[in-house]
Amino acid sequence: MAGEFAGKVVVVTGGSRGIGRAIAAAFTREGAQTVLAAASESNLVAGARAVAAAGGLAPVTVAADLRSLTACEKLFAAVNERFKRCDVLVNNAGATKGGKFLELADDTWVDGFALKFFATVRLTRLFWPLLKEAHGSVINIVGGAARTPGPDFLIGGAVNAAMANFAKGLAALGNRDDINVNVIHPGQTNTDRIKQLHAQFAKAQGKTVEQVNAEALAKSGLRRIGQPEDIAGLAVFLASAKGRHIQGTAIAVDGGGTPGYY
């Protein structure tokens, strides 16, 4: 797939760190012009530097808190005015909180849906005409809790399930407009995000972070924890010509840690 994305524009939300950064770097290596969006300007500077080091075009950055419609419109306007195209939209932003259900305040629930779910809906709607023109792809980075909810991660499970359901339904419209829509469910992945979540779980369960880490690996039976590059490789494939007939599906990249058969 070397050079397949030359001349194409790939927008990655939550692109300054972790999985988003790895996805942007992978597309950059394939020749794409990437656009990284995140709330933190300082994180974007560091993220852009790391992505540029992968080789290829330096990424464009847009600092925007995507919890609001205005910020989503800002990102779309920046891409539309500069490039007038979008070939791939990767909805990766979002960090829902874990913890005991009775201690999760209402605004915590609202915040979880605002950044991860509503940003996905709004950005997909805004970028759809450009994606249609480019015969492009939407890739939602969701999470295994969509399929396997747990009592200490009820916000994440609910948000993830909503995102996966949205993508599945949208794929029918994608068939009409020649846009691929798919979901990737990362499992335990070595990012700042998993460290933050495990700290929240430890607090909720009255354990140490080390205990939570060990128990999570033992329970899943994983050979190793995932790396951001594991997810990035699949994202590039799904957006490529070789992945064109994969439509409206959700693929777990979790080392076999998801219980069940779907």
C-alpha cells in the first residue's frame, strides 16, 4: 500500500497522542496529508512532531475541544478551506471516565457522550459531502466495552455501544453514497488512556493500580498488551482499496480478549 494515500487528506480526531497519533503516523507513511485535531495545543505540537518524524508530509493541526458543535464546525472549516477534500475521517477523540456508578455525576455522563459520541455524529455529518466526493471512509475507534460492559465502566460501555450502533446504521447510507463506514474496537492498549482508566478502576475497587493491571491481563488471558500501532495498521487497511469490501462491520484488535462470538 506504499504511496496509496498520496494526495489524500486524512482527518484524525484525538490525533495528538496514543492511538490517534499512531494512526496519523501510519497514514503519513503511506503518503497522506494528515490533519490532527485535539483540545490541547501543547499536545498537538508534540503529536505533530512525532507524526512528521514518521516521514512524509508534516501534519496540519487544529486545536479544538470537540465537545461543542462550534468546535466541530471549526475543524471542518479548517479542512474545507485549506484542502476542499477529505478522504478519511477517523473519529478517535474521547476519554469516558470509569468508576462506581453511584459516584458518577450527571455531568460526567453528559461529558462522556459530548466528546466521543456527539463529536462523531457532528463531524461525520459535516464531512459527509467531502467524503462522498472522494469515495472515502469513516473509521470510528470505539472500544471493547461496546460488547462487554462492566459495572465500573458504564459510561464508556454506553457511549461505545451508541457509537457502534450509529456506524452500523450509517453504513447503509454509505453504500448509497460510496463511503465506507467501519468500527475498530481496541482492547487493552498501551496508552496514557489505559493508565488513566486503570487508576480510576483501582480507586473504585479499593485496589492498587498494579493489582488492577495484573488482574486485567490475567482475566483476559492476553499474551501481551496491545500497542497503538496494532490499531493503526488496521485503520490504514480499512481505508485502502484492499479493504473496500469491508463495510458496516466492527473489528476487535484485542489479542482475543473479547468474550463471546460477535
